[in-house]
Amino acid sequence: MGKNNKKKFQVPDESHLLLPAHPSSTSGQTTPIVDTHTHLVSTFSVYQGKYREGKHASIFEFVKSMYNRPGSHRVEAIVDVCCEAPVQRVWKELADSALTPDGREKDWGGIEYWFVMGAHEAKVYTDDVEKDILEAMTHPRCVGWGEIGLDYHYDNSPRKIQQDVFRRQLRHAVRLGKPLTIHTREAEEDTERILKEEVPRDHRIHIHCYTDSPELAQRLLDHFPNLYIGITGVITCSTNLNTSAVIRNFTSSPSSAMRILLETDAPFMVPSNLYPSLPTLKGKLPLCHTAMIPWTAEFVSGVAGIGWDTEKVMRVGRENARAVYGV
Ligand SMILES: [Zn+2]
């Protein structure tokens, strides 16, 4: 590769991560942001990897400076996802810092920090991992079990093991009454069958970063009245038609509520419609973060069509986050 090609991949200056206000935030009262699925530890580590001389030395500083910008949508709450095995003990430091209003003000700039925990990688699920997750479930800032589920796209663990570990975690979550954060990819039949076998119909469920078929989404929505579909910036990808089809199915029947949750699944899925708002940016941003949610909402409103705008999608997403996670 020549020198010129190299230039193309230069990471833009970190100042571009400080976003301008989304146009909808200038129209009077706006609904605050709730990011229902974000991986803070890995987002921060991507940030540190890309910006070795970066301004922000801790997760707290990163969040306080990036998430709440003057004139922009206020970030009200985040649901952080801890799904590594073995469990990373940093979870407790983050969760404990949010125990009191003073702690949330000091460390999080007033943002409500919540988390879910589960083991995503089935082959490394052990009794010790399970013990750690069960301990985390008793923490007052823990609002769910996840992300867990079947991924036949990557097949990182043998499918039989994926299914066994999925069932095992579902049973605990159901027993504890914890909302579920489910990851499913190209495993439609098995995900549907196992969920229906293990989980009571009225359990609260978040099928996160949904990209599978609209038919599967519909069957799950029909069966589980408290199940919601997670929408990330991946809805803006031109190769992904499924997620938009799910949105259209909601709006095609006037009586059906839009059961979606807005999420970033940070660090990687920058909504592509954000870029026109950053005219001085050359290249692509190397990570996404919670303040990008209004652009995802804007894209959803465009797919939903007549009667929808960014603010209405934000409002629905905010109410649904409360319904699922109580946040
Ligand atoms: Zn995730």
C-alpha cells in the first residue's frame, strides 16, 4: 500500500466525538436519551486504543464529557452490559459508584447508571462465572440478565453448548424475575423454541440489536406481550433490510404499539445518517456512544413514515425502557 492509501484510514481528531445538537433538540422540550444497551468498558477501551493521547483518562470523564452537551438531548440513563466470562470485576466499581444520588452526580454527571450481566460466550461458562453473575444480580443497580443467546453466525461455541448455557441462564433469570437481554443471530428456530419453552409469556424481554427476519420478530412479539425489539445504528446499514421491515410492520397496523428500545450496542455501530451533521469530519468515527441515539431515532421515524418524527420515536423508546427495565 502506498503512502496515500494509508492517509485514508487516519482516525479523525477526538473532538469530532463531541457531537453537535441533533436538529430535533432545538424544538423546545425534548425527550431525554435512555441507551438501553451499551458496553461501556469496551467502548472506553476502543477510545483509549484509538486515542493514545486522548483527553479522557477514565470511563467517568469520557461519559461526562461526551454524553451531555449543551443544547443537546440530555442523557438520562444508560444500561451498561457486562457479558464477559470470566466476569470482569470492574463491574462492581462502576455499579457501586452509582448507588447514591451524590455518587451519580459526581461520577456520572447525574446520569442514571444501570447494568445487566450475563455470559455471552457459552464455552467459557462455568459454575464460578455463574456464581459471580448471581452475586451481581443482587446489586441495586442491576436491572437484568444478559446479553445471552444463540449466535450461529459466528458459532464461537458448539451449538449444543450454546443451547445448554442459554437454557441454564434463562432459568436463573426467570426464577429471579430479572428482565432478559437476548442476543440472537441466524439461530431463529432454536432461539424461538428455547425462549418459548423456558420463559413465561409475561416475562420482560429485550431482543437486542435485532437483525433477523421480520417474521421471527412478529412471532416473538405475538407470543410475549412484554417483549421489545432493540434498534441500534445498524438499522442505517444499506445491507440490513430486516430491521426496517420490523419497524414497518409496527406501523402497518394502526392499533399496534411500537415495541422498540433504542440502544447503541456501543462501541461499533455509528448511525450512518450522523455524518451529514459533521460536515468538517474527514473519514469515519472509530466508535459510537450514547449521544448518537437521536440519529437512530430519526432514521426510525423516516422508516415509520407519516405521523412520526424523531421526538415521537424518542418518547416511545423512553417509555419502553421504563416498561422493560424500570429505568
Ligand atoms: Zn451488546
